[in-house]
Amino acid sequence: MKRGFVFERNLPHQTKAVEGIIKVFENLPIKTPAGTFSNFVNPTLDNKEGFETYKKNIERLQQENNITFDVKPTFSNIIDIMMETGTGKTYTYTKAMFELNKYYGIFKFIIVVPTLSIKAGTKNFLKSDSAIEHFKEEYGKTVALYVVDSQKGRKNKKNFMPSSISEFVRADKNDKNSIHVLLINAGMLNSDTLQKNFDKVLLDRFTRPVDALAATNSFVIIDEPHRFAQENKTWQNIQLLKPQYIIRFGATFKEYENLIYTLTAVDAFNQNLVKGVIAYIEEFEEGKNVFVRLVSTDGKEATFELVDKSEKTKFKLKRKEELKKIHSNLMGLFIEKLNKTEVLLSNGLSLKRGDKINPYSYAETLQVRMIKRAVENHFKIERELLTQNPRIKPLTLFFIDNIDEYRNEEGYLRKAHEQSIKSMAKKYLETETDPFYKEYLKKTLKNIKLTHGGYFSKDNVENDEKIEKEINEILHDKEALLDLENPRRFIFSKWTLREGWDNPNVFQICKLRSSGSEISKLQEVGRGLRLPVNEYMSRVKDRQFYLNYYVDFTESDFVDRLISEINEKSHAISREAIPEKLTDKMIKRILELYSDRFKNENKLLEFLDDEGVITRSNAFKEGGFEYIKRHFPLIFDGVDSNKVRNARKEKKKIRVRTGKYNEIKELWEELNQKAILEYKIKSEDEFKGLFAEFMKEMVNKLNSNIVKDRKVELKIEDGEAISKEEYLTGSVEIISVVTITYHKFLKELAKVIKANPKTLHEVFKTLKSEFDINNFLNMTTVRAIKQGFDNFMLYKSIDKFGIAYQKISHTVHPTKLTDKQGKPLKEIDSTDIGLISSEEKVADSYYFEDLFYDSELEKENMITDVEEVIVFTKIPKNSIKIPVAGGGSYSPDFAYVLKTKDGEKRLYFVVETKNVNSKDELRKEELQKIKHAKVFFGDKVRFETQFSNEKIFDLLKEVLTR
């Protein structure tokens, strides 16, 4: 049965981006359009009259989001959101459109994308049943989508404006069930369709589409902003739309305007928001030191040079001539066309002067070996994922250059692929015991042809029904492709699927053709980075997934280049790459993060010179970089080495002393109990009292002019209704303006703080003389109350009302330290314990053999022997999360099993390490979370906080003497 995707609500990285966009416009004057055309026009969020507010909003967001890498805001009408590929960019800007409508009444948006393929992908998302249902459930509205397509080939030659544009322009704000979105690609934006005059006049005033669109005062959303350079024609045509604001979403920017949110490539990989990457490099000794280089082209003839070790030979080729003239392995490859700057080959590869290709990367034997290896690994992954519950169906994507060798049933690519599938399916069927997977393998062998499909641009002109079905599944119907009843799991394409297409369940990409050495490696792997979905179409994010990426020997540096690109793009400093000298970036980061130790750059350099770390020219002496890693660990934020690696290079593991597991088993299972937080609020009256107390605190802030009041008057001037606004006082939090009814306000507030609307109404009624909520009926107020009340509940919990933890699952295993059966793992990923390694000896009672840590305080704990400790462990990252009041969670760092003086009683002890010197330096929020941890652990487990100036030895002794 085909199921729709289940989109997750409120993923932190997406929510933060959307909230940032909303905050940009907070408390700007809202100008309501007037006149006969007013129903078709967005309200104006005025950043000219409200310039200081706009400026402060942007500066505050940059500070909140730690945007420190030399990005100066311009305070133009352009807002930039940087999100890495595979993290849900389309979902995020769709949610942003609904939120802008909810908070500010914006109901018209224009999405501009660079290519037809990206337009198709965006259209598929916005029109999918699952997306429509998801957003309707949350906002009570849907997207009314208007797609601007080419009018070529239309039989009706009458000079009519494109219907998608006229319908979008005519869309009325009184349509409360929709937001209106026009989708257009760069080609259509640059065509004469938008700028020519049409016979039929739109709304009695517009004959040119671009003028009609400009009049709507739309918000423009740009996808892939690096494709829209501001000096180019497309950007100038975007300006003709007179966008009220331009919000750019992308992983790559040529330059930033007002960057308010970043989710870098390093963030995406290290936070497990995307798959890791394992590269498989197919070696081919015979092909090393051999290449064909384009020397020159005059538009009629191209000169190539074959370099075979030390021998060099030149060849001249014209259009349609085959490259087998240069080398036999290049058979079937010819010059498609050429001009004075580049040569386009028949496989779609474009060569400029100096570009090289290796003829052996086109060798049939090499490609067959790569296919066989990819299919073998596919079945290994598939068996693991299809025998679990719930199941995950993996896909493998092949990029090829010779379409005929795949489409032709006797082609070597097709034959090699089908033979490999048949061989592996038979092999696995012999020993398979899982009933479902056994049947799946039988179905595979029944018709091998159904296991694979292809999409190539030339397919668009063919009418083969079977090919049409393949294309529809691959391009438009992800759900059908992932259906467990569908045996298709191998996809073949050229680079046609490089952008605008992705499927979350691509677990392997095998590149059987060169994409050119200069293409972005991150862009290459992007088609397979998304986290997978299970058979119920729900995202799976509870473990580390990897994308296997296959390349040939000509890209032996693939991993190094990908890591370098990730780090450089993210402005990160890597622990893995060893630099020759102390860089300016390192110096700047040390001074920022260790400002208490070094007043300026000179003091830092003097110190490092005295310590024998660097020379006078800042070059590292022997062991110098290791010293920096050891003493300044906070400056390093590059992608973890376990996230992107070569298949031949073993993932870094930390060895486990499994003999100690029985000693820590009871404590570990106690810590891994799944629980939900319950508020011990005895009655509705008690909750009412809490909410009333919170609102009174909020009223005091309002009366202290923390809120900016805005008075809106409606006047009639020259026969037209216009709104005039007057600003009263203060800085910004919520605004005195009414955009929704009282009933809807109560309903929305009750939903987000999980309260009874009647109770909220009673509180607002009692406060009316001090604070009339009727003046603040808007979604900004809802959000401000929700945020404030969450903090209030966190701060008042335990003291004002009790909390309890309810265990919700009897299943503990598997955990980060155990398998499904509860047996201890022999090794785990080192990055789950720490990113910095050392050869120093760990304490005898430590659970791990090796020393990996994230801070000096952690390291000190790991190497300190204390007689009373039976066993202790660093708690692996993200393994234990204690829920706390108001949302959020809390994670401890160390777990200890201690013996008392008489040696008979055991004491369980959990430690949270804090990089501050005392309790006084902890924020109130942290102190409350610590209180929650103590409730969570109860009498069974003692919980303490270790500060940076405390020795673990002293802390343990103190606990034992109590």
C-alpha cells in the first residue's frame, strides 16, 4: 500500500530558521493597502519608517545565532537563510510562508528557482497530498499554487496573458482557506512572456504580466541563490517584480546580504541531520599517470594531448569525431559541439582548455567491477534494513555516460547489472530466514527487469509505456518507489538527477562517469544525504546512517576534497587536517574563546613561542598542532572524521572493557529508562493560579514600557480608506494591534500551551483593568506568551508545583553501549565519547580502553584513579536525555558505581560537568535543569554537578562521606 510522507513538526533546525524570519519583521509598521485594488495586494511591512527596528531585529538575530564570520548586514530588503543540502530547505520556506501569513497577513508569494528540474521538484512537494494535509492540519489553509510554464506549442494563438499569472494576481485576500504562491523558473522569468503587452487587460489596468505581478507587493523566495548573481539579467528581472522582501534560501551564496540564520555543512553532518559519507575508490593501476588534455579549440577543431606516463601525443578532432582516435577506451565518445572556449562531449561533459579526462575511467572492465561492488553492498544494506521493524527500503543510484549500454537489453552495463542482481539475490535466498525478505528476494528473481529503472533527458521524446512508468516513479512518485511491494530499487541516470531531485532512501551513489574534476563534491553527494524514511514514510533519525559513494581511481582524493569543502564552506577549523602554521583564523578563535587568558594577539603568540609550539613566523614546531588541539579544544568545529571517510580507512572506534559491564549494568539500565515528565498540578484552579501569576509578571513588564504600542486609525481621505499609525513608547516584544478574533486567539494560545481556553479566558477577564488582552490579539502575542510561559514553568517547577517522571517503556536495549539482547558492545564510535584523543593511560576503573575527550575537565576525570570507584563511564553523547519542564532536555556526562567504606553497599553516582567555576555562575535555567535531574534519578542514583575548578577525587570523597 502506498503511503504519503509523514513530515515532522518543529524540528529545531527548521523551526529556528522560520522563527528568525518572523522576528526580522517584528514590530515594523504594518501598512494596510487601500483602494479598489487593495484586496489583491499584500500588506506592507514598512522597513523605512521602522528602519531602526528592522536594523535592531537583524543585528539581534545575528548575535543570537552566532553569525560571526565577517558577515556585515546591509539592511536591504534581502534576508538570507543558509541551510545545507538535505536538511529540508523546501519544507522550511513553505512553513515560513504560512507563518508570515499567520503573523502578518502576507498572502502572496513568488518562488523563483533556477531550473526546470528544481521547479518540478518544488511543484511535486507543494502539490503532494502529504504536504497539503500536513500544513492544513497546522494552519487550516492550503497553498494555492500557480505554475508559470512555457506557452510554446499552444494551439490557441490568441494573445492571452498566461492564466497562472492572471489567476495569481486576481487571488483575493478574503480567501481565508489559502495562501497564494506563484512558481517560476529563471528561463520563464527572462522570457518575453513576462514583459510583452497582451491584448486582454488584467484588472482594467495591466497589459504586461510583470507589471501586474509587481502590483501585488509579493514576498519573493529564491531557491539556490548562488545561481542568481546580482549582475545578471535574471536578478534584474526579479527586481522588475518589485518584491516587498526577497528571502533567499540556499546552501551556497556568492555574497550575503542580511544573513540571519546558518545551518552549515559541519552542523548538518555533526548533528546527524544528514547521512555520513563513505567513499569507495576503485583502484586501476594501469590507468595511473595517463590522461587526455584539451589543449585548444578554435570553434571548428579541437586539439587534444594524450599523456601516457612520459610520452605525449597530439590529436586534432572536429565536431562528431570520436575520441577513440586518441585512445581505444574512449570508443563511443565523440564531440557533440564546440566553440572557441569549450568542447561539449557526447556524454554531456564540458571541457575547457587545460581540462583532463582519464581514458581508463571509461574502461568497460572498471565500470563492471564498480557495478558489481555496489550491488553486493546494496544487498548487504538491504538485508539489514528490510529485516528490521519498521522496515526501510534502500535505493542505489548509478550515474552513467553511455545510455545505449543501459537501455539496450544486450548492453554491457545492463547485462553486468542484472547478472550481479541475480547472483546476489540467489546467494541471500539460500540462507534467508526472515519471511518478508525471503518473499522479496523471490519476487526479485521472478523478474529482474523490474528491479531497476532509468531516467535520461532523451526519454522525454519517447513514447515507450514501460519507460514512462519508470520516469513517473523516479521523478514524481517517491512514495511509489519506496513501496515495499515495488521491487524497483536501482536507478540509472546521467547527471540529469543532480539537482531538483532527491529521494531520502538513496543509500548508495555509484558514479560510472566523470562529472568533471571541478564540480562541488558536496553537490555530488547531495542527492543521497537526506535521512531515510521507514515503511510508514516517517523519518528515521535514531542512528547514524551512511551514503556509500563509489568513484574511480581518478578521484582518489575525493574524501579529502569533500572534507575540505565542508569545513571551508562552514568557516570551520578541522582537527583532522594538519596545517603547517598557526592560521589567522585559529588566532582569532583562540582570542574569542579564551579571552580570560590572553588580552591580545601578541600575548598569545609570546605564550606559544615560550611553550615551544610555533616559530617566529607562526609555523608549527614538531608536535605544535597537537599542543593546540590539546590545550585549545574549543576552537575546533570541523566535520567529525567518522562522518566522512574512505571505506578503506577504518572508522575510529573506542575499545570497551566488556568485563566491567556487569558492574555497571544495573545503573546503565536505570539511566536508559524511557520516561515522560508529568506536572503535579492538582486541579484546574491551581493551573489557573500559575497562569495568572505569569500574566501578572508579564503585565508588569508591559507597564515598564517593554512593549511598543502602536495606535492604528482608519481615516477616509479623497474618497479612499487609509490607515494611519502612530508609535508610542519603548522597545520591542509584542505589539498593540488586532489581527485575529478573541475566539481564535484563545484557541491558538490554548493549543500551544496545552491549556483549557475557558481557564485562559477567566484569567484575562480578571486582569482586564490592568491589561486588556483585546488590544493584543495577534499571533506575535501568542508566541510571546508561549515562550514566556515555557520559561515560567521551568523556573517555577519543583518550588511552586511538583513534577514526576513516568516510565513509558519496558524495553531498554539496544543502547549506545549494548546490542538488542542487552549484551555489551566490544567497541563504539569514538566521537560518541569525545573528539580529542590522547595516548595517556586511562584510569583502571574506566569503562573504556582508550582516551577520547572534549574538555580538559573530562580528560582529568578519565585518567584519575579513585580507590572507591568500582567502575565509571563517560555517558555517550545523545544517549540519555532527561525531559524538563517547559520543553527541552538535560544530559549528564559521567556515571559512577562506588563502594562504601564497609565495601558491602554500592552507591550509584551521576555527574554533570560544567565549564564554570561555581554555582553562582550557572544561569537560572541550568540550575532548574539540575533540580529536574535530581528528581529524575531519585533515591536510587545520586546526582551532582562538577565545576571546572573541582577535582573529581574531592567530589567523590565528599559524596561518600555524606
